[in-house]
Amino acid sequence: MTPILIIIHVAFCVALILIVLLQKGKGAGMGAAFGGSSQTVFGSAGATSFLHKVTTVVAIVFMLSSLGLSFFMGKRVTTSIMEDVSQPSIPAAERSEAPAQTGDTQKRP
């Protein structure tokens, strides 16, 4: 299931990049940057174009595949190369002592 989801995710990622690059900008002039462009009810380009709708659908599928990947990858069983290594045991007498002094914490006359 996970490899199929990864393939879908990468395909929609590339599609989203290409669709966004195909769209033209809203306002390229300096006047548009300072609010000089005319705005209508639907914006300067009119009603929502087909390319904008496709971008929305591809973005939603991309987000859902991201969530799906995080869900499936989070349930993976992980192994460690350190499983067979034994921990050195510390005697109880050493553990109960005060921690070693660090730095310049000794009493001076």
C-alpha cells in the first residue's frame, strides 16, 4: 500500500508544480503591486478558470496523500542495530553517591 501511495504522491507533486507554472500571474505591473489594478467581483481575470479548479483538486489530493503517507509511515515497525548490545551495570553504591563535581566548585580558604 505504501509504495502505491508514494507513487501517487510524487505524481501529484509533479502535476501540481507543472499546473502552477502554467498559470499566468494576476498583476505583473508596478501599478498592480500598489493597488492600481481594477478589481471586479470575481477578480481581474473574471470567473474561476478551469486551470484554477484543476489546481485546487490536485492540491487537495496532494494534501490527502501527504496525510496518508504520514499515517502509514508512523505505524512502521522500526528496528535498531543496538538491540543486541548489553548495557554496563552500575553498582547501587555508585548510583547513590553525590554526582561528581564539575568545574570550579571546590571550597577555597
